[in-house]
Amino acid sequence: MSRQRSHGTLAELPTAFLARQRAALGGEADAFERALADPVARALRANERKAGLAEITERLGLAVDPVPWCPVATYLPADLRLGDTAEHRAGLFYLQEPSSMAVVEALRIEPGHRVLDVAAAPGGKATHAAARLGADGFLLVNEVVRTRLGPLLANLDAWGYPNTAVASTPMPRLERALAGWFDRVIVDAPCSGEALFRRQPASRAQWSEAAVAGAARRQGKLLASAAELVAAGGLLGYSTCTFAAAENEEQVEAFLAGHPGWELADPGAAPGAVPVLGGRALRFYPHRCRCEGQFVAILRAPVGAHDHRFAAGGGARERVGAAGRPNQAWTEFARQALRIGFDAARIRLRGQAFYLLPPSADLPSDLALRPGLPLGALVGRTFRPAHALAMALRPQDASAAEALTDDELAAFRSGRPVPRPGPPGWVLVTMAGRWPVGWARRSADVLSPRLPGHARSRGAER
């Protein structure tokens, strides 16, 4: 093992890794190794459905320091922590490693597209894709590792994008049900994680040449499987957070050799990134740009590659209530608490939970873990609205919305009741009168928070 200084402490980097990188980088190797001792690169990506980058940075007291390849992102100071701020919990922005934003930008997602993220946790690329889709687009977020679903769902809920379904479905099942249906597919492939060495020191001890080889085998299978889901002429974005050619260029070359008609598409410009594969793929290095490291390739499916075997509305229908009518508890809640209506034909009741299906996709009932926007659930005979519904609303969509002061908001987010006179019932609590932060139940002129654990404050973080 070779010792390098990172964040002011001695940390070990694998000797075989350094030797491989020295051979690959030649005269740039010293700069690469020095970069691994610098502070981790961190960035914020704005949720423009809620607020623009300029407004968010002004609210946080930050100067905009643009991420060159993502127009709605800014670098953050190394010592700034924003994860537990009210603005973050309200979904105004996503905290993300800068170079990991590049693949979604390169995919050129457009409003109305159907997009699949096949290995989505914790949600960085999924939320990025959702922001590009508009009201008529559809995003299916898949994560087969169930232990990773909690952070993913929390991030999607905060983001507040309604046209998203969540699955935890093996790829062969997705292939059978949805072959050739997606305009864009994102494969952020599980990898050996070499670009995490600065950010997650424990990853250094887990690295080995055998781990690289094992990851490469799994990536080849995942890439081939994901390709079956891409529509004719559609794009597949392949990315990793590793520097190993076996997991990057060699994966793409092997895929192209085994899939006639597929080709590399132009990934666009990314200042500081190194063009590879004849300029049709990008490598991000920490000594070349302010980032941890990423590989990005965009693959285009041939025209006529797949037929569309799934039609919206073709899935098995789930009950909504007696004789297909919306459940009375939901109907009563919507009448009292909402100023907007939802199409009853798009509401599904799965077990005790209600969902609003996206307009462009009624998936088979055994495919999606969450078939659409969670509306709420029955607790006995009482309807309890979902946090995801609150985060997808605008204040004017609720019959009762209360804008809390900073002190009241801090109390609310920590789970403490907030005195606020008014009629009893469900109340949408907001920050600055603009951004929902969750539901409260008002009784006896007191707002009682109804926040899930992930939405509660862990203490001030700035």
C-alpha cells in the first residue's frame, strides 16, 4: 500500500491502483495523485420546478460558482454542510458530486420522454432526469437492492416530481414487460468505486484487482440487459465512478462488438473532461476538473432495434374502491384539504395506499413498487396524506396552507407542535409561503407535525 495525505490525515491507497494509474496517465500521474489529497469536490443542483439557481444561492448566502457541464449547478465551499437545512429538506436542491451530473446532461432528455434509471439509488441521476421531463414525461426508477430504497424514496419525495414510478424489479422482468419502450435509459453501473477514494476512505480497503474484474463482469450483463429496454433510435447513458478501463472503455467496446447497429453518440462538451474512444466518450479526472471522477458514454440504439411491446394502460388494474369508485376516505380528504382535483381513473389503491398514476404509464401491477405519486394511506378508516403528496403540491393547491416563521419552522421540523390559530383539519405547512415542507394536523389551534423520519431535522447544518 502507498500512503497519501487526504483531508489532513494519512490514508492508504492501493499500490496496484496507483501503479495502473501511473502507467495510464504518464506525465499527469503526479498531478492526479496530488489531487487525491485535495478536499472533496461538492456541488448543489437546483430543482428548477421549485426555484432557480440564482434564487437558491441568494437564499443560502452563496456566490454562484458554476459547474461547467450543468447549467443549474454550483460548486460549494469545502466546509459548508447543507444536508439538514430547511431548503434541502424542502427539495429546492440536490447535493451531488459534480461529475456525476454529466451523464444526464449528455443524454439530452426532453419533455415528454419516457426515461428509465436502472440502478437509481440514492437518486442523483433520477432527480436530475425528472427535472428535464416536464408534465407529460415519465420516469421509472429501478433499484433492486432493497436496503437502498429508503434514501432513494426520501430524495424522490422531497424533489416533488409527480410523474415517477418506483420499481425494485430484476432486469429480466423489466425486459419482458417493457422492451423497447424507453426513449432514454440511464445505467449508472455499480463499479469498483475508485473515484470514491477521497470521499469514502473505507472504499480503499475494499478495492482489489479481483473486485475490478468482478464489477466488469456484472457491468457487461447489466449493459446488455438495459439495451433491450431502449426504443429504436433512443439513447442509453453508461457511466461509472471508477478509473479502470476494464469497467469503462472496454465495456463500451465489448458492447458495440456484440450489438451491431448500435453506435456511440456525441456526449457534448464538458470543460476539463478528457475525450476517449475517438472523442465519443468522456473521462473526468480530479486533476483535470473540480470533481471526483466519472466515465460517461452515450450509446444510440439502431432504428428498428425493438418493437414496443408495452402499451400504456395495458397493465393489470388495481382496485380503487367498491365497483372501481374512489374510496370514501380519500374523497372526503380531497374535498376538505385540496383545491385541485385528480382524475379518478388515474387513482389506484394498493393494499391501504393510494397512488396517482402518471398520465403516460399504467404499469403492470406486479412491476412497480410505487406505481405513481403516493397520495396517502388508510389508517383504519381514516385517510392520512403522504409526505410525497405535500411536496408535489403548490401552496395554492391546498385548502389550508400556513407559512411558518424560521423559529416555527425549526420547531415543526424537529417534530414539536406549533401554536397557530385556525380551523381544525389538515394543513400544508410551507417555508416562506412558497415551498411545502410537510403536512400538519391542526386541532385546538395547534399544528401537530405529520412528518416521516427522513424529513425531520437532525440539528442545524450549514
